[in-house]
Amino acid sequence: MTLPETLFDFAFCHVSNYDILADLAAQEDWGCDNSVLKNYVMHLYRRIVQVHDELDAAGEPDPHLYLTDDVACFDTGLYTERYENI
């Protein structure tokens, strides 16, 4: 499956979702309006797409991305205050 290169072409990410993610994550200075977090997630998605395309071309499953017809999940690399994966 070919994925769009940008997160915003792939899925709608409402601003409030970044607020929720920032609240879940360990305390961090995410900048004005979570700009650092938004940038991090955008670049992380691009990297995940690159790895996905390489694995897909090799016919291997992608352990970093979970996709169904209506759900997509990937590891953000972020942790809660109790060091639980988000």
C-alpha cells in the first residue's frame, strides 16, 4: 500500500488532538500552540512512510505501522510521566 508523504494528506489531525497528545506525554516544552510537537509528529510520519515503502517493496510486513480500512496507528516514541508508551 502506498501512503501519502505528508501526514496532512494522509489524515485530518485536528488541533485539539495535539493538545491531547501533549497532555498525555511527559512534561515537555512543546512551544507556542504545540508547534514543536506538531513538527515532531509530521517528521516522524514522513520517516515511517519511508520505512514502510522500503519494507513494502521488499514484501515484508511493517511492524511500525498498523493499518485497517478505518484505523491507522504508529508509535510516537513519546512516553507518559510514568514512562508508558503513548
